[in-house]
Amino acid sequence: MNLLARSTDYAVRALLYMAQDEDRIVSTADLDRALGLPRPFMRKTLQMLQKAGYLSSVKGVGGGFRLDKEPQKIRLLDLMTIFQGEISLGDCLFKKKLCSSVRTCPLRKEIGKMETLLLEQLSKVTLADLARG
């Protein structure tokens, strides 16, 4: 199980690069050169971030994307949700239909506790935190 999808990883890396100079307009070509990320995939990722309100786009020559939110207001959990959907560890480990013991399963209860802790921690991590290293 991977906690971070590739799209989330690319989004975080792109946002960290853009956060170095929040007012700078960054093109997908800039990101390709600086980070080595595939341009078509990066373009889609940036469009999703724009749609979610994290970036604004500038069209034309010299155009690209610019941060619309301050790095301390960009939470890792929110980015994960944009690209991966709701984060849940509570699905049956055996990938079967929910069994009749769903409410009393001791394994599911323990995983639920872990999920709660994980989501709490992920909600505290911001882009600013990641930029500080």
C-alpha cells in the first residue's frame, strides 16, 4: 500500500518548487527542467490544483501558473484528498464485501484508531513545513 499516489507526489513537488518564489509564474516547461516531471502529467496536475483554488493561471507568452494560497495554508491532507479521494485504511484487508462482523471486528477497530491518528497528523503538515525540511 502506498500512502501517496504519484499524482500527489508530483503536486507536492511542483508546489514546493513554486513556493520558493510565490509571485513567480512557473510553466510546465520550467517544472520539467527543474524537477524532471513528465510535462503532460504535470499539466493535468496543475490544472487540478487550479480548479481546487491553489493556483491561478496566466495565459500567453510567459504564461504558466502561480500560487494562489500561502504555503502555510496548503495542507498535505487536502492535497491527498484532491488527487486520491478520501483517505481510508478501514476497507477490508481481504478486499471482500463487508462481512456481517463489520461493527464488531477487532481488527477494523484497531485500524480505525490508526486511521484517525494518521489523518490528524496529515492535517497538521503544511507545504511550509515541507519547505523547511
